[in-house]
Amino acid sequence: DQQVKQNSPSLSVQEGRISILNCDYTNSMFDYFLWYKKYPAEGPTFLISISSIKDKNEDGRFTVFLNKSAKHLSLHIVPSQPGDSAVYFCAASTSYGKLTFGQGTILTVHP
Amino acid sequence: DAGVIQSPRHEVTEMGQEVTLRCKPISGHNSLFWYRQTMMRGLELLIYFNNNVPIDDSGMPEDRFSAKMPNASFSTLKIQPSEPRDSAVYFCASSLGTGTTDTQYFGPGTRLTVL
């Protein structure tokens, strides 16, 4: 039972344009959501997070939106850069920091 | 400032052999997590320690897997005997505390191949 789903395995975007990565969840007990970025041969690195009491969190070029009624969150990257090319994981948490991850979306930003 | 350290980075072994993966968390971090990444199941939590004590091992697949944390700066994940389906990338992560907002910092992972 996949509680966190990233339905798009891959996304290709032109440099300078917006990248939108999507994530859906089924467990209404999740109260904290995160995005991690992963380069090949490295571990995931924390990117941005959002609490369930908010609907938006922004950090530079990265913005995460949360729609609790739809159980959906998205990550916007504006403007996209070639260095953003990586695998992006959505994750959700209910307690003590136990993370449930999505399958990941491979983002490719073309120069 | 050293991050989470894992060793070895790559391990190739034959079915039936014992495998031991090692992790050194970030100094001062109280929580340690072991994850496994496979194509089929993605990134999944195996076990979580807080202050060197195993708190949640519900993700450990079976009795062939065991994990220990003898002190605050070292943890091991052991597979005995290993099987080809154990082939995966194993990540260790640590965080400062146990709250949901405590960021988990991941190591580079150990790529395990069981022939």
C-alpha cells in the first residue's frame, strides 16, 4: 500500500522555465511533508518542508504547496537550472520523524 | 564538518554470506535511521534508533536482518545469510532529535550486490 505516491517517474524542463513536481498521499494522519533531492551515488539531501497547518512555504527558487483537502502537495522550482537535474523524493511524516517516501521523480533540466 | 559516514560504499558478496554495513552518524545527533532503496519498493525505513535504543524495527524485512547501535557514534546493519533479493542501496541517516521537524541527514549509501 503506497501511502505516498509520485505518479510522474520523470519530468523534462527547459532551463529558466518552471518545474512542477507532484505528490499525493493517502494517510490523513501525515502532518509534516518534505522534499528531498538526490544526485547519483549520493544520499538524499533535504530541500524544503511544510507543516500541515500551512499551505505554502517558500525558500528561494523553491516553493512547496500543500492542499490538504486533496491530499496533494507540489514542489515548484522557478527558474529551473541544469544543476537542479536530480531525483526528487516527496516524503511525509506522522510522528518522531518516521518518513514515508514516494517513488521519486527524475527531473532533467535542459540548457 | 563531516556528514554521515557509511562503509563500505560498495559490497559484492555471494548468497549465504554474512554482510555487515556500517554507519557513523553526525556527532551530537541522537536519532539514527537505516533505509533501503530498491526499484520495486523505493526508499523504505528499516529501523530507527533514539539514544542508541531501537525504537521501531517494524520495517526490518525478516530475521536475517539485525541492527545494533553500541554507542552514539556507530551503528551496524547485518544480513545473515544474505540472499540475491537483498541487493539494494542501504542508507543511514541521522537527526538531532526525534521531532517531526528534525531534518534527517543521509549518508552516501552502501550499494549491496548479492550474487
